Amino acid sequence: MSIKERLGKELLFLDGGMGTLLQAQGLEAGELPETWNIKYPEKVCAVHQQYAQAGCDILLANTFGANRCKYHDTEYSLEEVIRAGIENAKKAGTYVALDVGPTGKLLKPLGDLSFEEAYEVFAEIVHYGEKYGADLIYIETMSDTYEAKAAVLAAKENTSLPVFATMIFDEKGKLLTGGDVPSVVAMLEGLRVDAIGMNCGLGPKQALPILKIMRKYSSLPVIVKPNAGLPKQKDGETYYDVEPETFAKTMLEIVDAGAAAVGGCCGTTPEHIREMVNACQGKAILPIEKKQDTIISSYGRAVILGDKPVIIGERINPTGKKHLKEALKKRDFDYILKEAITQQDAGAHILDVNVGLPDIDEVAMMKEAVRQIQSVTNLPLQIDTVNTAAMDEALRIYNGKPMLNSVNGKKESMDAVFPVIQKYGGVVIGLTLDEDGIPDTAGGRAQIAGKIISEAEKYDIDKKDIVIDVLAMTISSEKNGAKVALEALKMVREMYGVRTVLGVSNISFGLPKRSIINSHFYSMAMANGLSAGIINPLSEEMMQAYDSYVALMGYDENCESYIAQYAAQKEEPVKKASVQMTLPYAIERGLKEEAYKITRELVKEKTPLDIIKEELIPALNVVGEGFEKGSVFLPQLLMSADAAKIAFAVVKEQLSKDHIQEEKKDKILLATVKGDIHDIGKNIVKVLLENYDFEVIDMGKDVLPEAIVQRVKEEQIRLVGLSALMTTTVVSMEETIRQLKEAEPECKVMVGGAVLNQEYADRIGADFYGKDAMQSVHYAQKLFEKKEDL
Amino acid sequence: MEKRVSEAVRYLGYGKHVVDDRTMDLIEQSFTELEQVAQIRGVYQYFACNVEKDEVYVGKMQIKSKDLAKNLKGCREVAMLGVTLGIDVDRLIRRYMVADMAKAVACQACAAAFLEEVCDEQQEKIEKEKAEEHLHIRPRFSPGYGDFDIHHQKDILRILDTHRKIGLSMTDSFMLTPTKSVTALIGICEENMQCHRTGCESCEKQDCLYRRS
């Protein structure tokens, strides 16, 4: 019988620790255990044999660290140690798993290993695993959902073997990278692994409550493979002290609580496993029930669509938004990221991401947007596109289980979208329209919902992963638009028990004061069972509607959130800025709000250009000079820069109202060089350059020299600023300069960073070394022949 | 002023200047937020060591470094240490780099000061442990200090198994990830030398803006 046939039907036993046992036989700290597969096969085989005799059904080959990131050995190749590892284990006569541990590296955006590289690393080893006869792939000790996703995809796409995946949780049920149990379960189930679970990190006692949470959300068999207790340290040595009998006793409780496969990790020995098998053998496993929770997740949190409605922020969508359109065209991600952060701060639970514009490469843009947004917020995202390629690639690189907007009742749509969901997992919005258009009646829309749900079943997509959008039609042109939508909301919930979603704002299209209609319709929709409204969380009226609904329906314990939100709010109108305060004063002191208010007043009296010339620039100069003299310090300089930025924005708004074309700005490209992930210095320079009216193209951190050269060519850039923090990365700075000078000899390069000095900068061929951010500004001004006063 | 606050102020480049109220607010807010998101984890292990003139042997590691040899002179044992504030600190700073640069800079400085504090605590723990054996400790010394080559970062992480134990790894350029992390060696010796600090002060960059005075 294959392992897949037995999994989930009978209790399966996995082995225990390998590393500790090999250490006892002389493996040194830091030595590669996998080399022992060839150097001392008899010792490795002996351990396997003991576990087999203890009663294990599945043995993990000694291949935990066998991946090209971790395993560097001149004597034995990766392929050789994996082959030997599997062969050694197979001698014991049980099922053998290719053991796949983490790469030991942190993935981008916070580390330097890209998702695609991680995928390649795992693809290589799972390929060997299948080639040399492993019965399954066992992905374990993962502390990062993103890395786990890369490993699972690699295993699913490159082998036909069953895939088990276990993560390492702490006592609070969190991963080292922040994820919780429901978010892990949602993602791994979405990726369609065969079994999920936990290993390492905890002892059996601490694993028990985590198992219970996992069982609550998981429709898959759950594996528990804990350490022999929590790690303890004595004299700098780590040890585990739960004895085999105690271990076995708790493992029995774990089986009673619903584990489908059990084993041990660090500190467990064949004795632990033998006792465990003796205690648990013959026990039936608890039935594995299909769960109905609709879960969307990111690396850091899960959002469950339940009775309490959630908010999907609608603002990252260029439709009707001039600034966002411009930002997308310029690849100015800061604008998009700010939209993400402000929506989260305003109370959004999920963010819709739509970057579709006629003239852009939507696939590349969507991928980059998803990556970037996930680097600043842990909110789950809703990928919003009709482009199937963009859908596929965005879902692939998304860290977690995303929401997808959308599929509809047309055959063509379902044929294209469902395979993507089947492959990567996700909750998909089903729009109730089909080849015949949008039905006028609630019944008609419910019928399409039914069609979508049953078609999804063919792809093994459960209805919990479908949320229905019954479509709110604009009432100014469709008299019954709202009525039908409300009726349909109720109907689909009653008929199919599915969750619902609605783009709320559409209802008021063409009407004045749209927020009045929107917020009332929003309340009505929630009352009719709307699970998730796609709304503007920055709209006060919409949030009032939401907060009131939640309080009224008893979802806000003791009205705590409501009180926290509204008790302190004063009912007086916004105060006018104090008469004495001037714009330069506000900027010099970094007072953002005041700078905004004063500038709003000023534009009524003065021309925008005069404001810039007479108020803004002089104020900035005072601050800049102060910084250079040592009377103003970095945080103050930046607070002032922020205040000035806000004032500039108001002035520019006025310029465009007056139909005055802004002068074309000089472009400067900034990047932190390849291999370097510290970019705070570069970002400081950026803020200041923008203040002084340069257009900054920010390529971020860890940027390849080739990419910089290409962008310089594309945009005909005359000045590039590079930063590097350490001696190890100045090398790539030098290489970048070399390539730049070769391709674009006219382009100047200024450099900065902790290890640099003038001498060093000269040596690597830089044109300018900026000791601090202001010096870069001066150099840029000189280069572009800008006068100090304008 | 609390030590970590004064350290943060130093990292922000204030030198001996008085800190303005708004920056002080930023610093205080930063510490509060950092305390909320930090997942402090540390791991250490003792190894026998052999110190020669400009070379040090720690377990299986061979380190060519005059400065380290000087720091460990007379030691026969070292504690190898890895500490991290966790990945959410990096996320917090990244978020502020988009939303509020002044706050990002303050957070960055405070996180560095916070990390030093956490290292001090770990060091004190080791000191106490060793005091029972009537042994004393030397100031911690990290790869990258003086001529202690940063490339040794790799061995230290591997030997301590930091990725699995505390979620600490490094980039191909030997930068620690999460960034607010430290690895260090702490010498253990019989003699109680009145140690001068050899962290910041031992650096050759005499004109550094952030140098501890």
C-alpha cells in the first residue's frame, strides 16, 4: 500500500532525532552531517535501523541540510549525499522520505535570497529525491511561510511524490517570521500538500495546544514531531530532558487530540520513539473533518471571513485616480506603498491591488506591486486583474493565501481562473455575470453563483474558497440596482452558505455627495449579510457605517473599539492655523499639519511660484545650513523635509488647478548596490533630493549593476547615487561604477555609505563622495547648475 | 537619561548637543514600538580556545586577527554568542522608511541601542555563570571589529545553528538578517583584568561622527 493510502486512515509513526545521535558518535558542531551518508554509512544506517525497529513507518533520510545554500563540500556532491542518504534509509525497509530542511537564508525582501532562487534550490533536491527512490517529500523545520511555499511548489511541480510539510512554531503558536497557525494552514492547504504539521521548536507538552488550533482549521492530516522538551542550556550546551516514558505519555495525548502522524525531533532517540509506538500503537486516529472557514492570509496574519464583516481597501486601483496612474507609469512605488500603509492605519483588513493600465506591462507591475506591498504591510492582499498571466505570476510569488478578484460565470473565465487557484490556492471572488450579461433579478444572480460554485468543484476548489459578488449596479441608471443586490446577498448566503463581497462605491456613480449614499448602502448590505465590502477606508462616513454596524451587532465587545475611535474625537471644526505662525517657521520645526494648513491659506493670497521662492526654499536652506553647521540634526532635518514635502504638494495641486505646467525636473537615480540590504542612508538622500525638486528614481536595495545601467540608458540619467554599507559590498559598488562608465561615460556617480571615505571613493572611480545627505544635494545642484536659491 | 536613550541619541549624531523635544518624543515612541514588535532571541555556547600572537583558535575555527588575539589574550575559553531582535523590527523600520523618514531614522538608532542592551544582558548572564567557576569575562568582540574578518560570520552562524534556533542568518555579503542582530566572541579567563571597553573605541575610524566619547 502506498503511504498516501494509509495517511489519514491509520496512525503513522515517524522517526526521531538524527543530528543528536550522530553528534554522540563524533559529528562535530558545524560539520556537515550529510557527508556521513558516504563517510560513515554504517553509523547512519544503524540509526535508521534502530528507528525502524522501534516501529517507525516512515524514516527521514539524512538529507536535512542537503541543499546548495547550506551544503558546500569539496569531496562529495549534493547528488551523491542525497543518493546515499536515501539508499541508507531504504535498507531499513520502511517508507523513506527525502528530508528537506530550510536553506538557512532569509528570503527577500528582508533577506537576499529571491523566491525564484529558493524554488530552484528545492527543485534540484526534490528531483534527486524522486530519482533515487524516496517515497515522499518531507519539508520540515520551516520558520518562514515564503520559503515553505517555494519548497512545496518545487516538490509539487518537479515530482509526483506526496508532500508533507511541517513548520516550527513557538509557544505562542507563531513562526519566527511572524505567521500564526491559521495563516500557515490556509497557505499550505491552498498549495495542496498531503499533510501539514509542526516539528522542532517545542516539546510535546507545548505542541499539544498548537495541535488543537491546527485541527480547528485544517482539513488535512496533522503531523506532530516535537523535541524532547524545550531546549535548555547549561554551560552553553543545548540539551533536552524529557525522558522517553514522559515523552510517550504526552504523545498519546497528542494522538487522542487528533494527530494523524507522530514522531520526534531534536533530543529524541530510538528509545523515545519505541516508547511512543508502544503507547500509541493500535489507536485509531480522530476523523479528519472538512473545515468551512474562508481564510485569506499573508506571512503575518490570517483574516477569516466570518459573520463579522471585514474591510477590503479599494484605493490601490488606478481607475479614476490621476496620481496613482502617474505613479504606476513612473514605477513610483512609494506612492503605492503609502496608500497601503494609510489604508491599514485607517482600519482595512485586506487590500485590493489593481495596477491595470493600458500602456504598462501588467504582469511585471503586478508582481512588483505585490512584492513591494508585502514588504511594508502584513495585510493579506486581493489581487485584482483580468490578465490571467498577471494572476498566475502574482499568485505564485505572493507570500500566503491571497484573495483573487475575480472569476465570473463565463466559461472562458472559469476555464482560465480555476486552474490558477487549484495550483496556488486562494480565495476567489465570483462575479454573478455570464455570457448573457448581468441578470436583472436576484434569483438570476444566485443561479450564476451556483454555477460558479459547482464548476469550481471540478477543480477540487471548495466553496469556502469562493466568495460571491452579487454586483451593485449604479442606482442613477438602474432604479433597482441596490434592491436587487441586497436581495441577492441574502439569497446566495441562504442558498449556498457562501461568503459575499461587494464593490460598494459603485452604487452611487454619477450622484453628488456619493459618500452619503455609499455609507447607507454599506450599512444595508452588511445587514443583509455582506461579509466583505470593498470600500475606501479613508472615508469617514464609510468607517462610521462600519464601526456602527459592528457595535450594533455585538461584534465589538463592550463597544471598546467604538469608544476608542470616537470618544476622544472633538466635535469642533478644524482650527485655523495660528496667525503668528509662518510657513518657514512650520517647516523649520518640522510641523506637518501646520505646514499643510498654512500653505492651504497661502495659495489663496500668493502665486504658487512665489510661495516656493519666498517661503519654501528659504526655509529649507535655513534647515540645510543648520544641519551642516551642526545645529540641526538628522531627525529634525527629516521632519522639516516632510513638512516641506506636504507644503510642496499643496502648491503643486494649485499649479495644476491654474493649468501651469511644472518645469521638467532633473532625474537622479538612486540605488543600494547588489548584495547590500541596508538602505536607510540612500532613503535619507532621496527625501532630501526630492525636497530640492529633483525627480528621484529609486531602484531600492540589492540592485544588480546591469539593472542600473539599463535604467540609466532608458531614462537618460545624468547622475546616479549609490550606497553601500560594508566592505563586502563596496566591491559591487566598484563593479557598478565600472559598468556605468563603460556604457554611459557621461553619467556621473556619487557614492556614500558607512565604510566609504574620499580615498576609497576615488579608488573605485566615483565622481563624488557625499559624507552626508546634504552634500549629495549640493553636488546634484552644482551638476545640474541649479542656483542655491531656486 | 537611560543608557539606551543616550546611546540612541549618539547614533542620531547629536554628540554632546541637547536633544530637542520632538526628537525625544520620536525616540520614546520608537522604543515603545520596538518593545512591542521585537522577538528577542539569543544563543551561546562555550568553546575551548587557543590564543597566539595574531591568531586565535576557537573550536575548529581558525581566526587570523591581531585585535581579537589582543582581546582574548590569556583566555582558554570563549563564549560564542548570537543575538537578534527578530524580523519584525526590520519590518517596522521598512514601513517607516515609506511613511515617515524621521521616525525610520529614530527607530533605526533606537533598535541599535536596544540591541546593545540585549547583548549586555546576555553577556551578564554569561558573566554570572562563569563567576560560579571563579572565572571572568572580557568585552565582547564581533566579526568586523578591527581586523576580525567579517567572513567569520558564516562559521559562527553555522556552529551555533542560529537559523534554526533563533532565526538568524546572513546574506551572501555576510550581513546579518534580521539586520538588528549581533554575533560575538566573549573571552573567559582566570584573571580579572579591569577591562576597558573595546567595542566602538577600538575602531580605527577616529573621526567617526558616532564615536563614543
